[in-house]
Amino acid sequence: MRILVVGAGATGGYFGGRLAQAGRDVTFLVRGKRADALRHHGLRLVTPTGETSLQPQLITAAQINRPFDVILLTVKAFGLEAALNDIAPAVGADTIIMPILNGMKHLEILIDRFGGQAVIGGLCKIAATLDEQGRVVQLSPLHEFTYGELDGSLSDRISRLDALFKDAGFTSRLSTTIINDMWEKWLLLASLGAITCLMRGNIGQVAAAPGGEQFARAMINEILTVITSAGYQRREDYIAHTTALLTQKNSAQTSSMYRDMNQGYQVEAEQVLGDLVAIGQRAGLATPLLCAAYTHLAVYQRGREHAIAS
């Protein structure tokens, strides 16, 4: 199966690179400086077990002349609109589009553009970043890829995709509950981002501060109330695990949004927190902590945009 990986940042670069190293037919759709860097230096992966590199197959949107079998959409959520036009020539009647984006709204956008048959659910769990040299740096051994049909069925195509991802250098998991899995990923991601960005510290620093653990638990509960109102089927063991993870006093964990903010980058405030605020408002829920975190990031974002414009 021919795979098009849209984006070669931390997520697309890591999982696409692993697939390519495992002998899969992988092409990266990239632009500008990232494309130039990959042509000159290759795709370099720095993992807990060492550094590897490969010379990836690259393509631009204008060069796509036939459909791909699988499209892994790994752009930041704020880059989705531009990516839709880029991938359009790569989408055929049987193409599988697997978005690895934060939140849930992108599913509706992709289905509206390409139809429900084209889109499956997906998520990843990895702590990774691009360093100053443009290398993909895996910050912990966790590298999990989860995917499934939106209706939970075990179709022939999802079985073929499962076979494609098996033994490719990361943990792959075919799910029959992908929508609920995506809600849980959003719970973790939004809680982690809101806690670290609003308090300007890692999980351990927040938990060890006066009132920090209580604040973290309250933030998690607000977000949990919102997603439950929107259809999340609670799994108490997952909720307990997530709460314990985000209240550890010795944890150095941060969110990618926190790391992006500290480096002055654009952040996914709207997609990670803003959409949750909107869901809560429609349900008539009070979410003061979540709203505070979203406002905090919106102020940062607008300040950044103003600085760039001036």
C-alpha cells in the first residue's frame, strides 16, 4: 500500500520514518524549509536507543498525479485547512484518510470534504519534538499508534491497514472503540496542556505547589464533565490512571503545547481547549478553570501574532 504522510514534524516524521525503515512505501508531503532540510540532511530520528537517519521520498502537492492508498494526516490542527487542498489530488475512491490531529472537530471537516467512506479514526501517543537541528527527538519510549473504523467495524480495509502497521517499529493497535479512544486522548491532552500552560510548569512542579494537586484534579474533572456530556463513555480505570499521571509530584512531564508556547511557536489553543469550551457552553456547563486556560493561551496567541505583524 502506498502511504502519503502529510507533514514531517515530530509526529509525522517519527511514525512515517519508522514505517519507511520497516520497508513500507512511504512518501512525505512537505513544504518550504522542512522540505529543503530533509533533502539536504535526510530524516533523522533520535530515540532512547540511538540515532538513525534515512533519505525520505518527498513530494509537493503539485507533483501528486495519482491517488495514494493511505494518507496519514499529521499536520497541526491549525494547518488542516491548507492541507485539505494539498491532499485532494491524492484522494481516490478507495483511499483511507487517517488523521492524527488533536481534538475531534477535524473528523467532521474531513467527512464534509471527502465523504464518510474515506475517513477512519486515529490517534497516537508519543512524546516527541523537533530539535534545533531539525531532528525528530523521541523523549520517552512510548510510541503507540491506534486506529479503527468510525463505526467500530472490522472491515477488510482496516485489517489490511492493521497488517501494514504491524512490526513497523512502534506499538500498533486496532480498535473497535476508536471514537471513545479519541475522547480519552483529548481528556489527557487537554488536561495536560491546560495544567502546564496555565501554571507555567511541568506536572511535578504544579502538583508540588500549594493547592497544585487540587487544581489539577479540578481541571481534569471539568474537562471530563464536558466530554461526557458530548458522548464519552466513561472508563473509570482510564480516568483514575490519567488523574494519577497528572498529579505526580516527581513528574517532569509537559505538554507539546507548553513546549511550543515556551519557544514562541503557534499553539493549538482553539482546537485543544477552545472546542471544549464551546461544547461546555452548548451544554450549559460551568468550566471556569478550562475557560481561564483557554483565555490565557488566546492572549499568548494574539500577542504572538501582533509581534510578528509589527
